[in-house]
Amino acid sequence: MEAFYLIKIGEILLKLGNRREFEDRLRSQLHARLELAGIPHKVEMYPGRYFVRVPEERARDAEIILAATPGVNGYARAIKTEKTVDAVLAAAVEVARGRFGQGLRRFKAESRRSDKSFPLGSFELSARIGAVVLDALPEAKVDLHSPEFTINAEIRERAYVFADPEPGLRGLPVGSGGTGLLLLSGGIDSPVAGYLMARRGLALEACYFHAYPYTSEEAKQKVVSLARILASFTGSIRLWTVPFTEAQLRIKKEARQDLTTLMMRAGMMRVAQLLAAKIGANCIVTGESLGQVASQTAENLRFTQSYTDYPVLRPLVGMDKEDTIRLAKRIGSFDVSILPYEDCCVLFSPKHPMLKAKLGREREAYEALGLESYLVEALEKAERIDVAPEWARAPRLP
Amino acid sequence: MTTYLDWAATTPPDASALAEAAGLASECYGNPSSRHAPGAEAKARLEDARARLAAAMGAPVAGRCRLAFTGGGTEGDHIPMLAVLRSALNARRDGSIKVLRIVTTEIEHSAVYEEAHILKSLGLDVRFVEPRPDGRVAPQDVAAAVDKDTALVSVMAVNNETGAVQDLGGIAEAIGAASSALGRRAAPHFHSDMVQALGKVPLVFGSGKPGPDSAAFSAHKIRGPRGVGAFWTASPPEPLALGGGQEWALRPGTENLQGAWAFAAVAEAAGRTFEPRVEGARALERRIIEGAAAIRGALVLPEGRAPGDVRYSPFIVSVAFPGLSGEVMVRALADVGVAVSTGSACSNNSKRKGRRVLAAMGLGEELSLSAVRVSTGELSSGEDVDRFLEAAASAYGKLRT
């Protein structure tokens, strides 16, 4: 048995100029993910509709992937039939039985006909579907205004019958916006920022600053776990862990106490600039949110921003913490983020940090630190980990 | 090669004692409760082990005194605590709980501390006595917490983070006096977690003289195997966890002959070597305390602890490195092959963030978070201590913030 999915695509259709590129990207995204999960599959494209076929026994796994692939607006398990009235009606009854089994009763039928040679018009076809379903399932009720389920019939190159599509992530296919370098900490915000930008079509590589022994091995493993969650949305993710202890010690020793956090952020941004150039990223992504902590005032963002010429995308900048937490829970990163392996950066944070950096003055202070050689060395020693999504480990069929 | 200075967490097992016990257990495979020859033989060996362990510990066994083998120290602590829950539920016919009181301390090991919190959440009245700044609870403070409904007092013998030796005799006397003053017929049951005391300091048993009515022990802290301990008592509590009635029903479950035998063997060895071992530990304690004093900024907790002070187990010293988190120090030392810890290896309570024992002694957060516990044993040497001091001084110099 084969499970046959109809994929609805949304925003891609708006991109008339380079629509082809977007479509190819979504197709290759779906293909790569199903491949990585070891699911035998076929991805078919027709105008306005994609279809994915997988073996019945991997249907659950495939649905997990479809639900987490940006660019997919929705997907529905569909029945593909001959383009005859009888075949379409039989399929409609089968779809209705499935929903009926879930306890749903009130329904409506919707038909679309792009093949005008089909003997019934869409209105007539819907009416016939309603009639045969009522016939087969006397307890069902037609309800055009607030149905509990919808039976969709589409007469195109073939005929497809399906119930209500499951919602997809929407957004744009990963990679269509280039590659972003995500500054990933163990906290709540940065994974959410990565997720939001992945939905906007960014492929992601992530950068984690590891200050061993101040930060523990467990803290690093936590970041790997967070990257793995993000990889479910991006398909895969490359994580760079940059050893930052020496740089931090240098800052601690040389910088004025109220500036240590700012200097550290500037140093991190400088590393991000170098790393972005190295990997060919076209932007930097952070989880910063205006005013959330002392380093995230507009003045301080301007200062740290000045150490890169890439656009720094901050999807959380205007978000309330509660909203971020809700999103973190939804994508599954929250429970990992709150694991107690705190980075001991607490020990580095000044009691009264500078809130409003003066660009020129603070840049001079940064220059005086002589940090560059430490940062270059840190980047050279960076460890590269390719993190696969959870479902990549799904068992392969013999 | 690891420099192992974490003996309070666990100890390298005595391989010959373990092998001997494994051999015996393979031979005497019978269930000690079985009424046939193999069962009888296993039973005889088990009783042998019990007698030897009691003798080695100096635990009274006459009359109502019992020495039961358990699955470890934590389990031994739970027996009297859960017995209070049983009494509290028994006292009322309508199924409601009688609000009995348990008096314990803020410095207990998690085995007692966490269980006490659960019992509190179940409706018992649990009081946590604060230690004095020297890390010891004052007998009068414990006595002051005892009221007419107090069913249990639980105070550890030696604290696992600071090495502070508690005055169990004094506490027993004080709660006895308080009970008389309250007009109680008897004093509450007095239990003591003696896991860090066994083989390290003289044990106090309250049979015929002031001391605890029960005590919990663990074999792996004195080079025995994990998963075996003992529960001594002079007045057996009514256990909540029941089963096949083994070990006077105090600790039901088929007896662990292998563990019991090994425990007896290592306890005997610990008894034989007690004096030279303590003397050796005193020398190492001096080396640690004096060495720490020579590291600029470092200090021993509680401050003012001097070598040879009998208020502290010489086997455990807490050293603070202000400005550097104890966890970071532990990692830095681990990287150069020195094994110490931040205190209890099994303490994850988030209520008192960080280090509740040191915090309860009135030490500030920064100081208590910066402490590491150095604990020695019979295989530790002066060179081990020197390696620790050297590595700690170097890490501190580099990493302190």
C-alpha cells in the first residue's frame, strides 16, 4: 500500500518572477528530508500542487516531515482515482468513512474542476458527493456553514479526493533566502529566532561560544540538542562551537568592569562576521529582544552591530518574552533550554553594566583590548558538528 | 592517572573483599529464608556477616537491638522516616493524617532532606534546624524544636560537605530533657545518618547511654560494594514498606549475602586500621588546610577550621575559592586529572539554589558557590594533596573572575 499526500503550497505562488526556483527548492527540500529519514518516496509536481508518495508503513514519519517543512502550507492524505464519476464518488465515500470513524458528522463537499472534459461541473459533482455520502452514512449531515469536515474533490490531470488538509508551517522553502549564521546559546530565545528565520526561507548554520571550563560539557550538549530541534525545521544544521575562554579572560582582565558584557558581545559579533564570511552566509541571526537585558538596548545593539557589515536579523526584537516562551514550547525547545546547565557567564557579568554605549568611546575601548588575535585563534579552533534532525534516525526499511 | 580526592562520594572497592564475597555467594546460593540445607547455610553465613559487622562497628545487638542489612544508606534513612508516616496514618480512623512532627536539620544529606520535604508536603509537620556558623547544630536548638507530637528527630553524624561532626550524645540528652519537660512519657525516636561517620570517627549508639536510637550506614563509603548498607536500631520502628519479613521486616526482600559479606569484611578492615587511618587523615587535613591558606584568596570553610579540630572529620575539608565557581574549579581540576567534587554528588534541589548546607551556615552565596570538597581515604597520599593544591592554585590564578 502506498500513502499518497497532496501538498498545498502558498506563498511560493506569489513569487512569479522566480517561482521555478522556489518550487525546485521546496521539491529538493522534501526529497532531501525524506531521503535522510530513510523513507522511500516520490515527489511529483503539477501546477499548483505537489504530491508525495511513500510506503504506507512510513506514512507517520512522512507526515512529521511534511508538517515541519517550511513552504508547505498544508498537506492531506488523498485518494487518487480515475477521472470517472463513479470512481470519484466511491473515493468520496471512503474519505467520509474515515472522518466518520473519528466521530465527525456534519460535512460539506467542495469540488474543483480544471479538466473541463469531466462530465460533471463542480457544483453538480459536490451535490452528487453529498448524496452518495448521505446514502452510505445515514447519520451524516450536510452543513455548508460550519461543517466538521470537508470532502474535497479535484479533477485535474487525475482525480484526487481528500478531507481537510493538516496545517503546514507555511513560509518559504529553506535556502530560498540564503544562509543565516545563527548565534545559538543555551537559552530560550535563540532557538526560537532560528526557527522563525528558517520559516522565512533561511538555511542555518549555528555558532555557539563555549567558555570551558566556565561552561560545562553538559551545556554544550544542550546546545547540540537545541540544534537538533532546529534541524527538524531546516533539514539539517551545522553547528560551530567556538572556544571563547581565552577571549573572555582577556576581556575580564583588560576591560572596565561595566563594559565586560558589551565587549564580549562585540567580540562575538566580530567572530560571527569572520565565520559568516568563511561559510558564505548572507546574514547573522540573533535572539536579541529590545530591552530584555542590558546588552540589548538600542544603543548597545548599535555598538555590537558595528562589528559586522552583515545584516543582523533579530526576529524577536519586538516580541514579548511570554510570546517567545509560547513559541519555544510549540517547537519543543523550551524544555531543553531550561535545563539547569547555566553558563557561568554570571560570574563575568558586571553588577552595573553600561546601558547606553556611546559608539565612538566604546569602540575605542574595544580597540584597546587587543582582542583580534584571540578571536582569530578561537575561530581557528572552532569545532564543526553536523547535526541531523531527530527523524534522521528513523529506522531504514530492509 | 587520576588523583582521587573524592572519597566522600565513593571509594575504590577492596577487590579481595569483593572477590571473596562473590565466591561465597556463588557457593551459598540458597535463599536464607528457605527451610533446607542450602538455605540454612546461606542463613548461617548471613548471620556471621551480621555479627562481624556489628562487632566491627561496635553496634550493640543485645535485647531489642537490631542490625539489618539494607540496600544502602538512603534506604536506611527512609526506614524511620516512613515509619512516622505509618504512625501518622494509623493514628486516625477516618484516614486523615495526624500531624506528627519530624525534627531534622538544614544540613542533612538529600536522603533525609528530600524525603523530609515530601513528608512535609504529605501533611507532616517538619522542622529544619539551622546549624551554627561552625557547621554543627546545637543540641539546644534541636531540643527547642521538639514538641509533644514529635515522632522523630533525625540528625546526621558527620556532614558530607564540611565534615562537621555532630554532637549526637549531647543532642540525645537535650531531646531527652526537653521531652521530660514537655511531660512526654518517652523521647521521640532519634535517628542518625552515619554514612560519613563509619570508619572515620567514633560512633555513638544510644543503647544504655545517650545517643541515637537508630543509624544508617553504607558499605561503599568504606571500600565495600555499592547497593548494600545497614540499619541499626535499639527500638525498631514499625516499617511502612513490607514484604517477606526479612531482616525483622525492617528491610524486606531476599537478603544480599554477597553484599553483606563484603560489607562485614571491609568494616572489619576499617576497624583494624582505624587509628593509623585517622592519623593519616589528620596529616592530610593539615596539609590541605595549610596549603589552602597559602593560596592567595582561598580559604577553608568554615573559616577558622584548624588542623586537628575534633569538631571535624579529618577526611573531609571544604575549600573555597572566592570569585571562581566550585563547579568550574571541579571541571578545571578534572581536566588535569584531579578528582574532587562540589559537595554531595547527589544533590539537585533547586529550592536553595546552589549550596544549601553552606548557605544554612550563613555563608554568602558567592562564597558557598565557590567551595569544593576535598575528601581523602586510606590510599590518599601527601603527594595527592600537593597535586590538588598545585592544580587548584594554578586554575584559580588563571580562571578567577
